[in-house]
Amino acid sequence: MAFKPVALASASMFALMLSGAAHAQDAATVAPQDEAADIVVTGVRASIVGALNVRKQSTQIVDSIVSEDVGKLPDNNVIEALQRVTGVQVTNRTGGEAAGISIRGLTDALTTLNGRNIFTGTGQAFALQDISANLVNRVDVYKTRSADQIETGLAGQVDVQTRRPFDFDGFAISGLARGIYNEQADTYNPNVALLISDRWETGIGDIGILVNGSYTRTKYRDQTVTAGALVPFAAEAGNGFSRLERIFPGPDNVNWQPGLDRGLPTAAGSTLNINGAEVPYVLSRDAVFSSDLYGKRERPSFNVALQWAPNSSSVYTAEVYYAGFRGETFNSLQFSFVDWWGNPGSIETYDGTNIVKSRTGVADVYGFNSGDFNKSKTDSFVYALNGKWDLGDRGKIVGDLAYQTSKTQSSFIAMRTDRVASSIDVDFNAAGGIPSYHFSDDSLLNDPSLWNVVQLYDNANRDKGSAITGTLDGYYTWDEGFIRQVKAGIRIDQRKASNYVRTQDRGAPLVATTLAGLGEGATFTNKDFYQGRADVPTSWTLANGYWLHDNADTVRGLYGLPTSEQLSLQKTFDIDESTIAMYAQVDGEVSIFGRPLKLQAGARYVTVDTDYNFFDRYNNGAHTGVSSGSDRWLPSFTARYEIFDNLRLRFNYGETLRRPNFGDINPNYNLTGDLTNVGYGSGSAGTANLAPTHSKNIDVALEWYFERNSAITLTAFRRKIDGLVVPLTVMEYIPNNGIEAGATDYFAITRPVNASNGVLKGLELGLTYFPSYLPGPLNGLGFVGSVTVLDSKQNIPLTNSAGEVTGQATSSFFGVSDLSYNATLAYDNGPIGARLSYIWRKEFLANNEARLFANPIGVWRNPEKSLDLQLTWNVNDRLGVTFDAVNLTKSKQQTYYKFEDVGGPDQFNLGTTLLSRTFALGVRYTFK
């Protein structure tokens, strides 16, 4: 679809003048400015040069994103802004935006707001995609850690800094109105923000107030075609099997156990020993399916800050930050099995293998459609008081008290309808990893009278989290001698978290009916599915998810289920955790060969006491109480040597922790019935005694600032990680579970366990280059780019079907691409600013699939990429116009099966999701 004009979005000039100790958090991590002169640049160049100077002046290794001007971070959210940072890999680009990051391949970054740890619900981290880029002044990504920083997050720390009124000399106002066109959903989406700030000199000192608000809405559409899992079929009639009869696991078939790491052998002529006979088999997909997901999300957010400086030696700040999320998704799922052996049709295998590429004329195939509707809501508040008091000219005391709450709620309702189709033809990989399939008459997919109403799934969830945190830090400095600064502090944190759930499902309504019998508004028919980019049905009819949500009690009545007045959520856990951390840190300086060597050494002591209460919802809410405690010393050391004025060498050693997510220590089951006829269901549960993961980190960096606005940085790093959490699957007998859809008492339960150790090492190469010698219109042309090379290795326990550990395998870390890079061509001259950015990352192991089938269990992602464009025209010093385009090349997100040397994107392709292009226009006004 061609780009349609829209109205809106941003830009203006920004004068950036860096100075040391501009912010209380900076005092802990940024060395005093020692440059000969301040750097004053504007626009796009200001953002890039500002980020470069943050790293140059910091004691730690830190890379940043700096706003071009008030509220002008040129992206939709914080995660999209971070994709151009060295060592940061962005993923999960569905839904019209990037929604996940890893730092050097690790995903558990500590998330802080103005230096304060923040979280969402019962999680340990905050959903960074919920932070509007409009509210952000700067984002710092810390690769190394010092003793004065919070100890958690193996990946590093992402600190988001908002603006305060004392950032301005007086009155300031900035507003933006921006419209984003989502091509795949064919929707226009608003993005608006307003900042107002002022300060006054009064009889009681300087007083300032700032109010900053933002609202964004996105309507999106994700379209996915998937080839199902691999299972064995008898290659020929005999030994008690019909031709192409599906071979189910069972007690007589010791060679076919679901969930084998590498799956079953794929050589042509492979056999299974069943009842003493060698049975030749082929591996074919059990199904094909298409998902057409319609989504909407809204993100209201604001921050308010009040500052008071009664004199020149003290500043008090009171602030509140709010981030909200409102989301709904309607997934239109069309699913067909391709495994019936009553009239199995013909097959084609890949040369030299027993893997089926295509099946033709498979008759009497069972299929279902499912209308799945999910609605979610998040409200997160942070309230904080901060005081800073100077100790003469040499020191400072900083006190901070923060209280935060975060509440998430979600509800889900889904209705399935089924039928038996005359026949289906399938090519499981028609081209580029995308299946092709058609029924004998695709038009019957849109006849509601042919679809029988069957299962209903109805559940809800609520998470609540809160924390009150107090910190007190102080430091004192000297200009001469070996010791230049002594710093110490304490942090006390009281965290609470709880979870509530309800589930109910039914296998069929009380009175049999078809989709047509549900009445007006109950059906939904999609159209133009996959937009001609695959040879699959483009339309089907199913239960309308919006109708299901709006008429939930009516629907429940059809199944004889309790209605909303009778429903309540049941608590599954509550947790109370106390953390005390204390640290001491010393900065020193000596001269070696006439050049300064700056040293920083410290230690952080952390003690954690946790009380857990778990409630078994499959056993009348039976209560289990557990208490645990731990403490640890975490040393750190940093050296920064000025080889020359423009060449410096850094070394850092530090230790960090990853605390378990509260959901990972909740032993309550989440169960799914036997929906694929393998003989048992699946599920997950937490592990109550899950321990923290510990990492010992070494970083060495060489940085050459070869021009005023240019630098090359090379960093080598190594992480030795003990107690990595990996999934372990065990077969369990769970009676009285209440499951009707796929009813069973046996489940393959996957739990997280501290059963792995690993090493992650790599290199980062970064380049920022704004040449000073380019003539005329080329002046202001520059390049920013980075390459990250990673090598990861961890041991993974091998288990049998009973969950017993039988050996060890070696695997890459989940989510780690061995190679990634980003390249940005930037231009800033006069009123014009521009960025053209390309992001690429190599294939990576995303997750392990539930152990139910005969394919390799690893789910890998194909290489991911995005080409983005940003243009700014500053009409004058106050008014700017912007244009943005994301994913210009219309890249896709693809997955495939692989474990070690088995699998790959061609014969083991899985799903392909179309990623939307977005275009945005906007205007911005700034006065300060």
C-alpha cells in the first residue's frame, strides 16, 4: 500500500553544553569535566556528540542517547531509541514497534528512572517500551558497574533521565503533534506531548516547576503463517500401521519420546522399533495455521517536578512519574491439521531425507478457528523526594526517598469453532520459509453455518507490586594527593508483590450450535490476509473477539459457566522482600610517565531477606510459606589511563547479580490440556528455591578521540556467569485439574532451575565521525556505527521423558546473536537534519519449545534488520517539521527449529510474521 500523507511531528535546535556534576546521579558515575572547552552543537549533531561526551567523561563504560532538544528524542519509545547504541540488540518488532532489548546479548538490564530502580507489576524490570520518548532527556546504558550502583542486572543498567525545571534558565514550553501511519493496519495514530516549565527567584530561594505529559496510540496488525511441529508417520502400510498413519508415543514405542533435544533422525529410511518391528517413518508437520492479529495500545504518561533551592548549597526536588498502558488484541486464528491417515494423499520429501516437504489431497482434515481476545491495563507511579546538600566546596550529601506502585490487569476470552474439510494441499516451505496451503474450496472458510461452536477459554490475571526505597549517599573530594574522592552510601528497599488469577474452560456449549446460530455481531470475517505475500487463504470467518469481550456473561451462559458476578480471582502468591545494600568507594589518581592514571575501587555489601506465601489453586488454596535469605560482597575496580590527551585506556572488574523474577519462584501450575493428541498436556511452574545468578565481569576499552566530534572505541569484555536459569521438563500426574479441553491428568511441566553455568565474551567496535574539513553543503555530514561480536557458551542439562538428567549439552545463550551492527549516516547543516540508519543482527536462539513433538526443541530467529529514515526541517529557532519512516525494506520476522547441528531455516522452517512499515509527519514548537 502506498504511503498516505498524515499530519504531525517534531524537531528544533538544541544547544548542548556539557559540564561535570550536572545531576546527582552523574556525581557517582561521571568524572569532573577536564576538557579544554565546552562543545556547542545543535540538532542531530548535538544528540550524537552529546552521547559521545557522556562516555568520554564517565568513569564507567557507558553509551548514551541524548535528546536533540526539549522532548526531542527521535523515536517512538525508549527501546527504539536504544537500537543505535553500541552493543544493544533490539528484537520483538511485532506490533509496529520494537519491544525488547539485550545488552551484549543479555536481556536482564537493571532499569532505573533518574537513578531509581523501577519495575512493572511483579517483575524485576520496567517495560521500557512504555516510556514515551517525548519525556526523555537522556538514556545512559552502563556496560560496567561501580560499587555505588545498584547491584542487579547482569546485562548492565539502563538509566532513563527526565527533565527538571532547573534544567532551564526560566520559562520553557515545548509541544509536539505527530501522526504515525501504520501501513499494514492502514491506520493513523496520534503522538502528542506538551512540556511547560518555569522558575522564579523568591524571598525563600529559587523555585521551579515542570509538567510534562505525553499520549500515544497505536493500532496495528500482525500477520503470521506457520508450519506446525514435526511428528512421525508410518512410511508404508504394515506392522499394524496404515500408510502415513501418525505414530503416537506410547509404552510400546521406546524410541519415540516427545521432546528429544535433536528430534528424531531425519535420514531417508530411518526406522522406529515398535513391538519388536523396525517401522520406517517419515517426519511431517502435524498442521499449518495462520494468525491475523489486530491490536491497539495506548500509552498515557506524565512527570511533574518541583524544585526548591533555598540557598546556593542545597536543592530539594519533589517529583511524580506516571506510565500507563492500555492494550487489546484480537487474534483471528485459522488452524488445520494435516495428519489424517484415513485418506492421506501423496507426499514429497526433501532429497536424501525422510522430511516431508509437501502433502497433496489429504482428505477429511479436522481444523478449527479461534477468536482470541485479550485486554490489559498497567498503571505505574513513582513518587520521590530528593535533597542535595553541599559540604563546602568539596563534598555533597544526597538523600532520596521513593515510593512506587505498579498494577497490571489482563483478561482473556477465546471461542473455538471447528469443522472437517474435504481436503487440503500443503507445501510446508513453498518459498523463503513460508508455507503454502489451500483447501478444496477455500470459500467455505467464510460460511458460518459450517463451523460448530466448541471450546471456550476464559481467564484473568492481576499483578500488584510496590516498593519503598531510601538511599543516602555522601562524598568528599581533594584536588591533590593519591586519594581524590571518598564516597559511601546505603540503600534500603522494601518490596512487595502479589499475583491473582482465575481460569475456566469448557469443551462444548450446553446446546450444540453453529457459528451462524450465535446471532448478529458474533462473527468476524477478515480480508486481504498476508497482502498477497503468501499463497494461502486470505479470508475466514470465526467468533468475533470484540463481541466475546462485550458479551462475556452471555457467552459464559451458553457453556453453563459462572458469570462475572460469581467470578473472583484467587491469590497464587504474595512476597515481601527486604534488601539492604551498603558500599564504600575510593577514587585515586597517580601519574605514570607524566600521564594521569585514575583509579576507582569499591565494594558493595548486599543482604536480602524474602518471605514467600504460595497458594495452590489446584488444592483448595493450600498455603505454603517459605523464607529465605542471602548476602554477598560485590567488589569493583576501574582504572582509566590517559595515554595521550586524546587516547585513553580503561579497565573494569565488577560483580553483578540477577535475582529471579517473582513469577519464576511461584510453584503454582499453569496447565494446558492435550490439544495435539500426544497423550498428555503441558504446563509450567516456578521453583521456590531458585537462587540468584552471579556474574564476574571484566572489560577493557581503548578510546581514541581523534577529532573534537569524532572517536573510535574498542571494548573487549568477558562475563563468567554461575547459576544460569534454564528450563527443565518433568512428567507429572496432576488429578482434579478442572481441564476439559484436552482433558488429561498427565502433564509435561517445565520449571526454571539453576542448572547451567556459562561464559559470554566479545568485542565492541564503535565509530563516531564528523569530519571538520568538508566544504559548503557537505559540512555537517557524519557517520555513527558499531559492530558487536559475541561468543557465548553454556551447559544445558539433557533429560529423559521423566525429567531425569541424563547428560550435558552445550548451547549458545538464549537471545545472543554472534554478530550485530548498526550504521547511521547523519547530516546536520543549517535548518536540515537527517538520519538514515540500518540495524542488523545475526540469527539467534530465541527459546526452547515445549517438549511435545519430534523436531529439534530450539526455536531460532532468522537474521533481523531494519532500515529507518528521520528528517528534520527547522523552519526557525522555535518551529520544526519532521518526517520519519521505519522498516523501509518491509523486513519479516522468521523462526525455525534447530538444536546444535540439527535443523535450519529451509527444512525446519516455522513461522513468518510480516513487520509493518510506519511513516510519520509532525510539527514541534519550542520556546525557552
